[in-house]
Amino acid sequence: LTQAKYLHSGVEIYHGGQVERQEALQVETALAKALQRQEFQVYYQPLIDAHSGRAVKIEALLRWKNPTLGMRSPAEFIPILERSGGIVPVGQWVLNEACRAAATHPDLRVAVNLSARQFSQGDLPGTVRQALQASGLPPHRLDLEITESLMMQSPERAATVMGRLKETGARVILDDFGTGYSSLSYLARFPLDGLKIDRSFVNALSETSGQAIIRAIVQLGSTLGLEVVAEGVETPEQHALLKQLGVPLLQGYLFGRPQPQLPDTPG
Ligand code: C2E
Ligand code: MG
Ligand code: MG
Ligand code: MG
């Protein structure tokens, strides 16, 4: 009996693995055609001034809906696009969409996420300049979000490209701060304009150690002249604590989920 059970589960595991591989292949094939088939959409999530409660910025977040595979998460498909190189044209499309949308608003700033591939392949500064020109968005209203792993992958190249990105007039923000492996000395060495405190630290706010970490990041940011944002704010308690800790900009489900339209225009 024991052996039969074992065999049975063995077959199931094998079968499950095959189904998963088949689905992964389906996703990859569909993803390669998704841009051309207009299956991508950009959603926008507000960033709120902690004091006034008003939206001052939006983050552009990519969404993919395929007729047969349904809605897929960026956590799943962005890594696939990075591996295939598809993130280069898709990233360019996101930049154009986000700049065009932000330009319809009188003063909102917009943040666009960048991948390592966009740094190492093609002419990213030229792409950014084109998106700004085509949309008419004033350059200081565009933020480019990068990650620590992107900076650490090839620091020399990253610093060079970042310098050229800054020449376009856009600003560069370090996303998911505190989750990577960069040394603090990098913060001063790279031409950064801001830091986004990762959601995991906001989650840990109920512990005194979590508060201490955020207090330290806020201090570091103000010493280095960096704009500090906290992401993943979900409760009024977190909002109150972050405001008290001096975090000027907040983002999270408490203020609004990513949605296909811009937040309401003031007035
Ligand atoms: P990210 O840049 O750190 O974006 C923030 C993520 O946190 C988004 O997930 C957002 O929906 C989610 N989020 C916002 N507020 C809350 C909250 O209060 N609670 C929780 N639990 N989550 C919250 P999303 O849209 O699924 O994107 C995941 C990641 O995919 C992004 O993380 C970013 O790294 C990447 N990504 C998304 N769009 C693009 C893109 O156009 N290009 C590139 N290269 N990467 C992108
Ligand atoms: Mg981001
Ligand atoms: Mg983030
Ligand atoms: Mg994050």
C-alpha cells in the first residue's frame, strides 16, 4: 500500500511539472507578441504628500492581459521580458505612454521603472529624450526608478548611463531601498535624487526596530539631499507613524491602488 501511494504521488508530481513547463512556454510565446497585439496597459498609482494628503506624483505600473492566459502579474512576466530582451521595446513603450499621460495633467510628476537590460542595451538616454519631446512633458516631472541590483550589476556602466539620464533633466530614484546588497557609499557616489523605502520596512513599523530603520533612512536622505518615499502604506496607523517620522511622500493601497486613469485633477 505504501509503495502504491508513493508511486501514485510520484506520477502526480511528474505530471504537475510537465503542466507547469507547458504553461511557462505558453506565457513566453504569448509575451513575445503581446506588445504588437496591444495587450499591455499602463496603470497609475498615486504618491501622496504626507501633510496635504494630495497626489503629487504617480508611478507607472505595467499590466498584461492576454485573451487566453488572463491577467498576469509583473512579478511573473517582467523577469521573462528581462531574459528575452523584450523589456527594451516594452520599456520604451511604457516610457512613452507614461509621459504622454502625465503631460495631460497640469502638475503631476510621473515615475517609470527601469530594468537592467535597458541600461546595457540600446540608447536609453536617447529613448528618454524622445519620450519627453514627443509628449511635451517638462523633464523635471519625469522620475526614473532603478534598483540596487541594477546599480551593482555593473556599477561603472550604471554610473555612466545615470549621468547621461540626468542630462535629459529627468530625476533618478532608487527603488526598493534596503532590500539589495549595495553599500551605503554607493548612495553618495551615484547621482541619485531620491530613495524609496521598501514595503518590508513599512510592514515592520509596529516594532521599534522598524521605526528606527525608517528614522535612519529619513536622516540619511536629508543629509544627502534625497527625496524619501515610503511604499506599501496600507493602514492609517502606518500613515500616522510615517508622517511623524518625517517621511514626506507616501504610496500604498491606503491612498489608492494602481488604476488605468490618472488621479482626479485638482479644482
Ligand atoms: P515596484 O516598482 O516596487 O512597484 C510597487 C509595487 O507594489 C507594485 O506592484 C504595486 O502595485 C505594489 N503596491 C503598491 N502599494 C501597495 C500596498 O500598499 N501593498 C502591497 N502589498 N503592494 C503595493 P506591481 O504593479 O505588481 O509591480 C511589481 C514590480 O514589477 C514593480 O515593483 C516593478 O519592480 C516591476 N514593474 C512594474 N511595472 C514595470 C515596468 O514598466 N518596467 C519595469 N522594468 N518593471 C516594472
Ligand atoms: Mg517602482
Ligand atoms: Mg518599489
Ligand atoms: Mg517594491
